[in-house]
Amino acid sequence: MMRIFYSKQAFFSLLLLLNTVTLPAQTPPAYTAGDIYLQIKKLKVLGSVLYIAAHPDDENTRLLAYLSKDRLYRTGYMSLTRGDGGQNLIGDEQGIDLGLIRTQELLAARRIDGAEQFFSRAFDFGFSKSTDEALATWGKEKILSDVVWVIRRFQPDVIITRFPEDARAGHGHHSGSAVLAHEAFRLAADPTAFPEQLKLGVKPWKAKRIMWNTFNFGGNNTTSNDQLKIDVGGYNAVLGKGYGEVAAESRSQHKSQGFGVPASRGVAWEYFTPVEGAPAKTDIMDDVNMSWSAVEKGAPIDAKIDEVLNNYSLLHPERSVPALVSLYKDIRSLPEGYWRNQKLQEVQQLVERCSGLWMDVTSATEFVVQGDTMRVLAAINNRLGANAQLVRFTLDVFDSTFNKPLAANTNTVFTRPIYVFTTKPVTQPYWLEHKMSEGSFTVNEQTFIGRPESIPSYQATIEITIEGEPFTFTRAVQYKFTDPVKGELYRPLVVVPSATVSTDPGIVIFHKGEKATQDILLKVTANKTFDHYTAKVSKRLKNDNSIVTDTNFSLIKGLSKPYYFTINNGMLKGLEQDNVQAFVELKNGKEEQPAWLNMTSIEYDHIPPIHYFYQDAVKVLNIDLKTAGKRIGYIEGAGDKVPAALEQMGYEVVVLKEKDITPAVLKQLDAVMTGVRAYNVHDFMFAKYDVLMDYVKNGGNLIIQYNTNNLISTVKSRIGPYPFNISRNRITDEKAKVSFLLPEHPVLNYPNKITEKDFDGWIQERGIYFPEQLDSAYKSPLSMADPGEQPLNNSLVIADYGKGKFVYTGLVFFRELPAGIPGAYRLLANIIALNKKKGF
């Protein structure tokens, strides 16, 4: 379904620091006395490292864990993209939806390895074979400015890239990330580069050096013993884990990519080679002053921290609170500066954790409605009995003064009603607020750039005096509830409009030349109760803007009202494709509220729920499409939306589970199709090989969409009747010229005549993971080539076997069909009809 992002107003206006800390939408983290001890030690370390690569999963999690938890540096990972262009092993989300999932997976990983997460505005548009293509599609200057901005805010002493700047990187995004990191290393220090940033409080920053973290994986060894190397495989007794164990837990959060990995233990060398800057001979931090003497008037702070460490009690961390408050005052008295501000924040966190302070601000509902009221519950507990007093609590326009001592381990609880103004923006990832360009998101607020996620819609400010010193704490308002199986859970609080509007189906296909109609369901869902409202429902096409209905109704909160209207291909008036957009105007007397947003929700157990809003639309195709055959069996794979597209084409789709793959069931089907990666995710495909081959032999048509064969996803079963291997060959240029090697083959002629025009408008790529080393029984009707490369002929391979047909294709139908690409529908119809055409 096409999704267009709009903004009615700016979401936020306040200036934000990149290191602003907000609670993740999950159970608030707990810190042991051992964790606190390491955090106190970290106060002595004034060093920072920024790691830069292209995608979620590119980061070296073991190195990040080592730098953060052993060396105690402030450590960051900047992924230029959010991984939007990859494949999804756990569901059918693609594109922007997949990027939202991978963003949360990265944040889950960082909570484990201790690093911070940053992003640029770059969009992952799929595999790229060249640096130039990646930089051109992203918009080099735009993304370069993002990297410079993050460097100036984070102020790393050392920058490390995951990849080199050349073809050894194996992906244009990879090499592009290294090129941008290198240029940003230079430009961040140049006051004439992106001078508009300097008006927002940042200053030019010169890192000591930039290095490349060389690697040995994928058959490519770029390490050598003459490079600087560090053993990062140590064991941390305080944590009870080695860094290889922490890294495995962190990396295994990338579940949508199937990156669960085993823990490693023992010596593990990481290698580094210089890119630019001061040479490093023995350590990546050579010649970096990481003590408090690097801060003006800061030298005495070291001794103060030592005093806290020496007197720290694992059994009674609250005894360190007075010394930490005194340390806080000493650091605050220093001249304004980066490390002064950073360490103030760290000391405040330690005061909170040593005090055992519990501060929770929750809502009784997950969704709050513009123009409605929510009730907020605040709970504060001084669990270890620090000398503390609650001074003030503010939330939005609510402001309350308490001046109340916080007794030891006693709950202070109060509730407040909060009006949700109609001007309160709906909850939306900030990078989806405006319509994006081809290769990057549009973010107009400079201070948002780099942030991993949006600021929570509501944040409470809690002022508490501890040992006579005022501290201000911030807590996001979250929805808290108890699941009878999972226990106490937290979810993000979501601001929603008074009503949402959805349309169904997502795609409508008319066969050109045939008069046809299609019913469209428009569903209005009330997020608050409407009494005696008038709804004017309208639909909009390029050639037809008309009112569907104008009626009075009452609608109870949480319930929906359906409207149906009919469209026909005559409305398109010769257009091959159009979009139906639905709008609702809700009126109550003189009050008028337009409703035009729908909400997408993505939920997996390993990440917080994700919600965002978009303008729903129905993609309408009016194309010359003929089909042969009626019943299609579909074996779902890792997740795609092909079955819905097949139904729109006019087929009856029968979803086949393991128990259904029997001769009796298969013989009733005109074709059987497997979803993407079906052989990667279903072990039962091995046992069903003979059944499927017998189906083909007896006249069936078996169509296999792409699978992978690598360290992550291994094909454990034979696939075809004759041998072939699965390669990593692909055509990444979605505009690559397609040549017909077998122009008379039925797949190009029956029941639709396929021409070069059918490959117009494809998105992201032509195809991926093509087969290779094929038996001579396979025929390859298509040839295509990326710029400057030799043609690849195996995007679609077909073999006769007995009375039937076997097809394997790497063509990305799973992308093109949901995007409404007419030629993809026509070609797929021909593939499905292969066993219906006689005499070839």
C-alpha cells in the first residue's frame, strides 16, 4: 500500500542534545551494585570513540562492548541507514516498516553492549554495487552534513570505520559510509564547512585520528600482523561475562536478519589500520589525554572520584550519595565544556542509582486522543533512604509543588488528569514526519538529526533535592499493564487523532478492456465517542472526486463504522494506474474535524510496539492482464505480501502448511508457489521434496521464489529436479536493461506478450540471489546487467520435468507486486500459466 507522510505542524520546537536520555518503552532498567561500581570508575575516563558503518548489523558488537564496558569510553555507533532495504526473516514488513523494526533492534543491542546509537537521514535503498551510486542516491552533501553534525555533537577522540573506501567493502553503502566518515573527519574541524550548524551550539571538532577496523569474514581477510591489534576477548568479573558473551547477546537482537550467534570466549584480536590523523603505535587512544587534567581546572576531580571509589560499598551504595553530590557540585563549578556537561549527567545518574530512587509515570491507556483527557499515575520511592525531598512535578501544562520529604522505601503516589490538546501532534517517528526523497528522509529540524528515535509525546519533569542539592529528572509517560503470562509490561504512549480512516483492499486490478467494478471498504474507527455527528465521506481519484455518503451517526470509542463504495475502470478514463484516497469530515454543530490518517502497528516480543500514521490509499491498476489457471497453492516463507496480490489477479490462493503438502492436495492446484526464503526457514521442505517433484512430474507447475545460501540462512534441502547452486549474484539497478534470450518462449508470450515496457517502474532492484552452475535442463529466457558489468542470465530459470514445469526466480516479485508494478503482474501471470501452454 502506498504510504505518503505529511505533517500538519512541527512536532517539537525545543533544542535537543544528542545525548538526551529517555527511557526505552520497556520495563525500566535495573542496575546492580556492580553496575554502579563500573559507572563510578567511568567518571575517571574522559575518552570517546565513534564507530561508523552503513547498516544495522554492520557494527562490531564485541569491540563496542569492550570499548564501553572495559575501557569505559563513551562509545557510539552511527549507522547511516536504518536497514530499510534488507530482507525480513521474521515477518512481511519491508521498506520503511522494516527500518522501524531494525531501529528498535539496534537500540536493544546498544542497551546490552553499552554503546549509544545514532543515525543519518540516509535511506537503505537496497544492495548497491558502487560507492558512487550510494552517494548519489543518498545525496552526498546531505548525508555528509549529518556525519559532521554527529561528530561535532559527540566529539569523539577516535573515529573507527567498519569498512574500507574501496571494493573490499563488498557493498556500495559500506564503502560509501567509509568515504563519508573520512571526509567528515576533516570537515568537522573546518569552521567553513556547514557553518549553519555552528549557530546551534556546536563547535568545530578535530578527532585525534580515524582508523579502519579491518576484518576477516566472508572469505575476505584484510587483517595482517603488522597492523595495530587489541585483544577484546577479555572477561569482566563484575559483569560475570566476557565481551564475546556480551557481544553475542547484543548481536542476537538483530532478529529480523536472523543474526542469532553463539557466545565466544577467550582471546579475540581486533585489527586497525590508519586512515588519517595522528599515528597510533600501541593503542587506538595513543596520545589522547583521558584524565581530568584535560579539562580546565579539572585536575582535582580525579582525587574526588578516587575517594568515592575507595569508600564505595556494594551492600550500601546509598552511603556514597553525599560524596557524589559533593562531586556533582565540584564538576558544576568548572568552566562550561563538553566533558563537564557529560560527567555532570553521569554523576546525576549515579546519585539516582545509589539512592535507589524509583520514579515511574504511567498512563492507564496505551492510546490517548487529541481533544480527550488521560489520567497519569506518578509513583516515587526513595528505596534506600537517601536524604531526599520531592519539590515539584510538571507535565505539559500541569505544574504542582510538593516540598515533601521522601521517606525511606515508602511510595509517594498521586494521579493527575491531563488534557490532550487538539493541537498535540500525533505520535510519529520524526523521520517520517515529511515526505521523503528517493534516497533519504526529510528532517527539517537540525537538532533531531542523529537521534535514534523521537522524543516521547509526554515527559514529566520531577525536581528532587538530594543532600540539599536540587536535581531534575525526566521520565517519559508510558502505558503500564500486567499481562497474565508475561507479567508487568510497559509500552510507548501513543497520541492518536480522534478518528482514523483505512481503506481495503490495498491494490485493485482491473483487466483493461473488460468492464468491471470493485467494492472498496472505507472504515472509520473512533478513538473517542462521537454523539450525533455528521460524517461526510469522500473519495478522490485524479478524474473523480465525489462524496460517497453524507450521514448522521453515533460511534462509540474503539468501534468502527464501515462504508462501502464502488469504483470501476471507467473512472480511470484511460489511465493505467491511479490512487483512491478517502477523507472523512466529522461535524458536530459548528465543530469540524477532518480525519484522513490511518495507523500502522508493528508488534514483536523482542522490541517495543511501533506505531506510525500515514494517509491510506488504494492503488488501482487498469492493465492488460490475462491469466490461465485458477487455484494457486502458496507455501509461505519468511514473510511477503504476494498472496494478496495473487488474489487481486483473480486466483484462488490456498495457503499450504506442512500437513497440506500431499499428493491429494497438490493435484487440485494449477500451480504451487513458495514464499521468499521458504527453504531457509522451513526444515520440512527437505521431507517434502519427493512429493513436490512428483507433483511437477504429473503436470504441475512449481514456482520457487528466491532463497539464500550463506552463514545466516542455509538451504538444507534440494530444491529443483536438476542441480543448481544459489549465488549472491544480483541486479541492483532497477532500471537495468532487460534482454530476451528466448523471445519465443511461452513465459514471454502466453497469455501476455511481455515487452521491455513491462520492466518499467520497478523499484529497488531487478533481482537477488540468482542460481548458478545450472544443469543444462534449465532454460534462461532473460538477461540483464548492472552498469559496467557482464550480463547475468539466470534471474528466471525454467525446466521441464515429466509433464510439468519447474521455475526458480530471483526476480523480486515480493517488492514489485505490493508496489503495483503492472509488468510484474503480467510476467508472474505467464509464469503461473507455463503448464497450461502446450507444444513448447
